[in-house]
Amino acid sequence: MDMKAITFFVATAWLTLQVPHALADDPLRSGQPVFDRAVDLVIDHHHDASALERFRATVKQEIANAPLDADTPSIRVDEAIDAVLASLRASHTGRFQPDTIAYFELADIFRFAIRNDLRRLFPPDGEVSYPGIGMIAQPASGSLFVSDVYDGSPAVRAGILVGDEVLSVDGAPYHEIGSFRDKIGRTVDVRIRRSTGTDPVALKVAVERLRPLRMFEKAIEDSVTVTKRNGKRIGYVRLWTLSAPDGLDIVARELAAGRLKHADGLIVDLRGRWGGGPSDAAELFVGDTPTFRLIQRDGEATLANVRWRRPVVAIIDEGARSGLEFFAYALKTNGIPLVGSRTAGALLAGRAYLLPDDSLLEVAVSDAVIGDDVRLEGRGVEPDIPVAFSLPYAAGRDPQRDAALEQMLRILAGG
């Protein structure tokens, strides 16, 4: 063995012996691989360096309070990661596990960031999907209530309404993914309670394989309606997310040549699920560029850009976040009335990373500033017409949408 080889071997051996000892002495290392990887990703990528001192202190505290290692029960690891992420006090920051709908929806939205793992995570073709019925439920007053029903979904077809209390699925407690696993193509019995104190109702709901971004596009398209009131045609569309590739194009086609073409006014519902999307999305309603079409020799026209010139009213709540929140801000600054409640105050740019257990970590990697110094993070956008919404036992009633409709009628009547 020559001297160069001996030198390399000695250096390698020294590193092999020393690195574990150095890691063991690092107060930010716990020995629990999922926790440690989450900590490393935040330190390397979180946009706000001033928050990292508080973050590091919380990491040390979590390790000191209950030491973590490779054999630590998962519930303790989950609690520790949640605690250190919460210390950042930032939106677009969280850990998502594959027993939640959010995991699959964000995996599809951030599919480019995790592209090298898609086929392994979602065999055989790498298409993100999950078994479900198109319903989101959230806790309130000690029970679970339906907060969202995606337009066109099996849940809608079965008659599930926002505000329904979810009691069970096939006789067992409701779980977002687990209740429907291995049941695609079958129906499940979803027991709900529609009004307080009434007997439960059992609804048969078909379970489908849901592909998140495609589902959002379908939900946007299926949300389109036209209501006739006082001789006026009032259009409505719900933007569930701006992240769906064809979402805005669907709206543009409906405005230019579809069901909304002859509407006298339009209600744009920004009570979404996720934001994302292009920062100029609101140009569809407030832009100055004229409508532009490309017309072939056979007369077939292709829309290059569409601009809606008639009255608009928008609905907002805490579901308007990220890109949808900027959308709401752009509408408001252009004089379009907003109805509902304050938006989420969640306007940062996030990126997703896979952790060693295949859970998904979202980290806020960039600040977002509007103009010179306007930040919506932590503040949100206030409605011009505040309208409260109480979720439990709403039975499908939607006071915010009703108020938006009344506002549109006032505008069209010249009031």
C-alpha cells in the first residue's frame, strides 16, 4: 500500500470514528432520524433566520424533556416535531402523514419536489391518488363536522351536506383514509346527524380513487352554476385551489363560451382548500389586457386570454390562503367587494420534503411581500361585508354565499 493510500485510509478511518461522536455531542441531534431530518431541513431552508434561535431552543427543550432515539414511540416523535415546527410561528410549515387527505393533496401539488420518489410512493405509475368520497371533516364542539364537500364528488351525489356531524363509516369511527382503504368501487355506510338532537341518518356513498389535482379541476368545473333572480342571471364558480393545472383555464372557458358567458354578474368563491398558482391569477377579472382569440382558417377559435368585464363579488374565509389570499387582495384593491370572514393570513412560499418515514414536511422557504412593504402573513384580508358562518349542523345553509348573492343584486340594481 503506497503512502497516499495509507493517508486516505487513515483520514477515512478517523472520520468514521469521529463523526458519530460529534453528532452525539450536538445538542440539536436526538438520534431519532425523522425528528433530526426535520430539524436539519428547517435550519437549512426556513426563510426567516430570526426565527431559528427560538426554533433551536425548542429543539433542545424537546430533546431534554424526553430523550428521543430510534426506538421512541411514534406518538412522542409526532408531538416533538409538531412542537418545534410551531415555534416558527409561520404558515406553510407542517408535517403531513399518509393517513390524512392533506398528505395526498400536497403530494400532488408538490409533485415536482418529490418527483424522484413518486413511483415508489404511488406505484406503479407515480400518480398520486387515495381512496375517498370527496369530503373533508373537521373537529368542532367535541365532534366531527363536514367542512367541505367537493363539487361533483360521491359525497355530493349521496347527499352529504356541509355542517353534517360525521358519526361513523361502516360502523367504525371516521378516518380520512383508513375508513375507505381497500373499498374503491364499493359503497360505504356513512352515518351522519344533520340537526342537533335528531336521530342519525345512514347514507350509502361510493368510494372512488381520487386523484387530487384532477379532482380539484372537476370540482371547479362542477361548481359552476347560474341563478336567475329579479330578471338577472348570477353566475357562480368556486376556486378550490389555484394549483390545479387547468383550473383557471376551465373558468376562462366558462366565462368566454360556456355557462357563464351570458351572466350579468359573477360570484367568485375563494373559500378554497389550498392556494398556489400564478400570482397574476386575478387578472382574469381585473386586468386591462383585452380579450384575445386566435382564429384558424376553419373558424375554430382558441382563447389566448379572457377578461371578465361585468360585476364581480367574491367570497372569502380562512380557506382563502396563499395564492387565493393574494387573489382576494388583488380583487379588493381593485374595488371588488369581498363577503365573508377574514382570510387565513398565510402568504409565504412553501416547499415539500420527504422525511425518512415518508411523511411530508412543508417548510416556508420564502417571504412574500406585496408592493414595497405589504405582508398578509399573520394579518389576512378583511371582508368588506362581514358575514359569520357557523359550521355545526349548518345543513348545507351558506349565509356567506347568500349575502354575496344579495350584494350582487344590489350592484346590478344600481344600489
